[in-house]
Amino acid sequence: MWARTLTASSRRPSEQERELGSRQLSLRRLSCRTHQQRLRLLAEIYCGHNSDAYDDLSADTLVLCIEENQVLVDAVENRVLDQFGIDGELQQERQRHVENEVIQLVEAAIPSIERFYVTATRITIRTVAASENRLSPHLTYTFSEESELIFPFSDLPRKFASLGTPTALISSLTRVGPAGRFGLAAGVDRVRWQEHTGVFAFKRADRDVDVTTGEIEILMHTTPHEENAADLLQLHAIVVDAHGRLRGFLARYEPYGSLEEVFTNRRIQLQSESDPVDENYVGSAVFPHHPDWKMKLTWGAQLARGLAVLHSRDDSVGPLTLRNLNPRNVLVHSFLNPADTRLIIAGLRGAASPTGLRFPARWSAPERVRRPTYALGPELDVANLGMVLWALAEERFDGFPGTSSLIRRGSAAVEISKSRDDTKASLWQSNFTTPGWYKLLVESCIEEEASCRPNAVDVATVLERELKNL
């Protein structure tokens, strides 16, 4: 994000800056992870005159740090953290509320800032109990130079330059919308690119530069999938800065967002009929109609067939296993006719990671939950495919039943792992009439023994056959 300085270079804010004045706050990233066995939220916020620009030297970067308060259960820190799942994921319905609360907390802290650090200023908040001097609990602020989110950018690998892939200067990009999570996942912005029409998805490089370059390499060697199969993202350009350092890449922006967003955005809209939904906050356009069973089956068949194609690739990259397939990283692309859609597989960080350890806990395959070691083969993808098929049928996106989870109870964390029978019993609880054959197919995908699962070709064949019979 930033190259760290050798000294904690800083400056005092002006009175106008303390009052925000003409400067605006722009939320760029939310990162919620477990730190020393407790959840911790880091929110990256730009404070400047042009909140939609990148690498604005006149802007200051703030990082709000929120950690669990084990003394005051009702503290604002816990209220914010309770909105996140145990894997740090934020459900779509809660996003707007959390973003507003984070911005308000930073606005309240800015008048107390004594120095802005050149790299970034961390604001750590903590609610303290009432005392003789203060009759009620109150927030305290600690300011320091940010160290955790500071890392050097890497030069663009020469192999990319030799392949002739277009590059875009980060200074030519302008963010669209006030939030930092749009369409794909955390760390992805909607942007406009100078002298180009339309909106793009900008996936920013992070500390794991090898994973980012791995994603780009996969996309650079991707050929169009066969008809009726989910496709991979379409790479438009590699993003670099004025010094030739890798900053991320641009892909096609999908207005309807992910499978999860297709359903949750419609729920948000229905719940807010008296208060129109701002698409800047939901992050994607609301799908024009509620997906019926035929559309769900079409999407399931596309995803299974696309997975089968990836598992049998014979190009320079070779067979590809995703290792982290879930409803949040599968996008819905619509052609001129909204009824004519194709799924886009966007979650490539697991495939690009040598260890494949990047996966959300709430969509964990059985072997990841119950075994210390497991194979990173196609069987892992099939288990995740079954979970996505289940989510489509049940329209439930808060996690797959039976995965190991941490449930927060006051200040304690209790680990729960359900048995296989309990898992199957809890799967089908919706009011939807899901066919028996579909239930059996999903359950076969999530078999405890990976060797007993069907392959992606078999799953696609069943779904395509049943789709023809509708």
C-alpha cells in the first residue's frame, strides 16, 4: 500500500483539517480478521479534497482500528464487530450500516488528531468505563503511525510486459461510489478509466504480490469457455503507477454483482420500498426479477460445466482448481436481454495461492473442517460447487450448515462442529419445493469422503439433462 519510511515523519493538522472543512472521507477497504484470538477490524479511509482519486499526494490516509472490548460488552467496538462473521465476511444487508458507523467514528476522532503521519495514521478506539470524572462510558482515541498495512509495492514482472497486455496508470482511474466493496469482494473498486467508456472493476494488489501476479497470469492465458459454461473474468489491463510498480488489474465490471448480491439486493430493495435503495451502497444494480427455478438450474449447470472445463484445461497454465468457490465470487453477467445470463468465475486467489489456504470458513469443504491435511484437487471444488448449488436452491447465503464455526457469546468463543447426519438434516429448511434428485446431487457433492463425490462433468450432465426436461 505504501513504502514505509525510516522515521515516523508527520505534520500537525491545520484547524480547517481538524474540522474536515473542504476535505472528504472516503472508505477504501474493510478488513476484519482474527488477531490474538479476537476479531479486529481495520478500515482504510482517505481524507482529501478529491476522495475518488488514487495516489493523491494532498490526501491523508487514516486506518481505524477496532478490537473486541472484553470489559464492556455493550461497547461500540463490539456492536460493529458483531456485524461480521467469524471469517471476517460482512453480509450484504449489514454493509451500509457498518460503513456509516465507521465513517462517523472517524469523523468524531479527527478533531483529536495531533499529527498526520506521512504513511498513514492509525486511530485505535476504545470505550472505557465510567469514573469519578466521567459519569458514563466514553470513547478514547490512541493515534500512531500505521505499520500493519504498510508494505512496499513490487515492480511489474517482465514476463507481463513481453506479452503485450495493456497497462493503465493508476492516476488515470477514478473511483465510482462512496464505498470500498463493489461487485466482486473486498479490495475491489468500481472505477472509470480515462479515455475509455464504461465502468471497470479495479482489483487492487495487496501484500501477497505473488498471488496477485498469479491471478493475472491465469487471466492472461484464459481462452473463452464453451457455450453454456461459466467463464473466467475478462482481463482488460494491468494497473501500474508512475514508477512502474504493480498496483492491481482491471476487469469487466458486472453490474448485477455476485450470486449472493442478486438475491440480497432484491431483499434490500423489498425491505426499503419506502426508502429507495442507493445503488452506490448496494454496490450493484438490482436484478430485474427474482430468479425462478429454471434460472437457478441454468446457473447451476453453467457453473458445473465451467468448473469441468477448468479441471480439464490443457493450455500453458494447465488444469485449474479454484479452492475457494462460493456464492460471493461468482458473478452474474447479463446480455442485452436480462433473461440471457452467464456466470463469471471471479474467485481466483485460491487458485493463485501455492498453498490454496485462502477460503472463507463459512463455505469450507468437509475435509477443511475436520482434517489437518487434505488434497487441493478437483474434489475440493466439487464440494464447494455443491454448497453453491444448495445456496441457489435455498436462497441462503450466511454460510453452509455444518461447517465449523465460532459463535461469539459475550467475550467467549465456542467452537461447534456438527455431525454429517445433523448437517444433512439442517440443509433443506426453506419453503421452496426443491426436487429430490437435486437434493441427492447436492448431498453427493459434499460427501465426507472426497473420493465418493462425483466429478464436475457428472454434476453438469445431470443438471443439463434436467434442465432440458423442464
